Amino acid sequence: MKPGLGGMTRLFLLNAVWLICSLPIITIFPATAAMFGVIRDWRLQKGFPLVSRYWSHFRGNLKAGLIIGWALALWILALLLNVHIILQFGMVLRWMLLPVTVALLIAAVFVLLLSFPFMVHYELGLKSIVKNTLYFVVIQPQAAFFCLLLFSLSAWLILTLPFLVFIVISPTTYLMYRVCDHSFRKIENMKRTTGKMSSMFGQ
């Protein structure tokens, strides 16, 4: 997508379409995957009608978005509840259980956040999306943490000024996909030059 007024207008329209498709709440994760898909197509310099292409990505990622998105969201809620319960325990038991629970919580947040670029960038099954997202966090931690920072900043802005939900979602998604796309290309170049990691991103 080229910078300028046209690009900003398309981002604003994409943000609006995402909000409409997320209104039922249950569809928020397929709607997010569709937004990533449209941005990927922009990165590939494809010209297309925005709404019809968005709808195509929405339908194509409906199953994966619903299953992975809500499974991870419920898992995160369960882990947060566990953290609350563990904090009521005695000191020894608390420090035995808390690190493991927090580690699982962080992993779940990363997978939920970064699974959407994998859904639209590669043709993978549900298990492979989760597996490769975890692997991505391990081998590209800078990219993963930068995406988390972008998401956290966007969430903070919306909580502070709720009207920004009409503006900041699509630019944040665009920046996150750019970071992931750069890392994907780096990993794929590494595969070609070293012949290693042949099992990644293809199963």
C-alpha cells in the first residue's frame, strides 16, 4: 500500500469494515484475520475492491479464527483466574505455581496475537498455526515483542480515548503485519541458504 491520503483513507475504511464485522463479538477473531489478509494483499501490491476482498478473507478464515481465537481467549481467561487463585496460596506454593502459570499465560497471549499473520500468510492447519506461532516467538523474539508493544499501545490508547477504536485498529494491524512479513522473509531466506528448518511454515 502506498503512503499518502489514499492509503490513510483505505486504512480508515478497513477499520470501519472490521468494526462492523466484529459487532457480533463472536466474529471478532475471523474479522481480525480478514483485516490481516487485506493488508497482506496490499503489501503484495494487489489492486482490488476492499469490501469484497475482506469478505473473501473473512469466509476463508472463519473456522480457524473462531476455533483458535476463542480457544486461546478462554485459555487466557482461565490462566488469569488461576493467577488470582494462586496469589491466595502460601508463599512456597505460590512461587512454585506462579512462574509456570505466568509462562503459559505469556505464551497464550503471543499465540493469540501472532496467529493471525500465520493464518493469512501460509496455508496451515490449526495445529500448525499454533506450533509455528510458538516457534516464531522463540526464533524471532524481537519481532514478537514489538508486535506485543504495538498491540499494548493501541489498547491503551483505546481505553484512554475510546473514540480511537474507529482509527487506530487498522494502522496497528498494518504495522504488526509489516513486522511479521519482514521476519517471515528473513526466515524463508535462511531456509533457502542453509537448508535448515525445512519443517517450518509448511505443515
